[in-house]
Amino acid sequence: MSLKRFLPVIPLAAVLSACAPAEPPAPAAAPDIAFSADAEISYEGIDLSAKVTRTAAGEWELTVSEPYALEGLTMKISEDGTSLSMLGLEGSSDSCESAVSMARALACAYDAAAGSSLSGTSELGSYTVTLSEDACPAELTAGGLKVKFNSFETVST
């Protein structure tokens, strides 16, 4: 076969390869949406499972499901501060410093990443958010905090 026969094919191959669908760009920020997810949380030697709900930036609720001793503990974070409730008892952030620090670290890190950058610095320190293949939050780390999100779903407010 002669080279002259293949010369017209080379430009055509170059054009077709340029038309191949490009990979969509990776998101540069965490989704700034209301969501609910199950979470496995580790913070300063404490491991727990919780339902995490973000209704808006700065508006969070975490309800602990494990360990059994903390089951039902609910932490609500808003502009007004942090409140805790369990078994009908309610208190402010002064009630349980470690749990409040964990909840506030999660909220501050994610809110800083939402619509901004997947890694950076929040008011409580540096953070990194890792997204899953479908651009949902999969993992968050911030200082001594590590959160793995499961069963992520958007919620309407």
C-alpha cells in the first residue's frame, strides 16, 4: 500500500479525535445546597454515626445514632449559636464542648467549601472536601475531624 493512499486519512483522523467528547470539568467547590446524609464521624478520638442535615449555609442539624450512649443527641447550629437536646433536655453550646466543637467544625468547613473551594481555610482552620463521582460530598476533613457521607440526598426547604 502506498503512503499517498493514507495521506487524506491522517487529517480526517485528527479532526475526528478533536471532536471526541471531552471529560466534564471537575467541580471546583462543594455543592451549596440543602442536603441530608448519613455520616460516619471521627473527631479527637470520638467515633460516631449521625444523620447530618444542612438546610442552608450556617443552618445544620446533627442527630447521633451511634454510639448507644449518645443515641438521640441532636445538635442544631444556626446564626443564633449551637443548641443540644437529648431525652427532652435542652442546653446551649456550653453543655458539651467536644460535641459542639465537632459539629461546628463540620458546619464551618462545609459552608466554607460550598460555592467556594474544595480545600482552604474556614474560621476554624483548614479543610478539604472530597466529592464522589456524581459530585456529591463523599468526605470532609478539617483538623482532627473526618467525616464520610453516605446516602446523600438533596432536600427542599
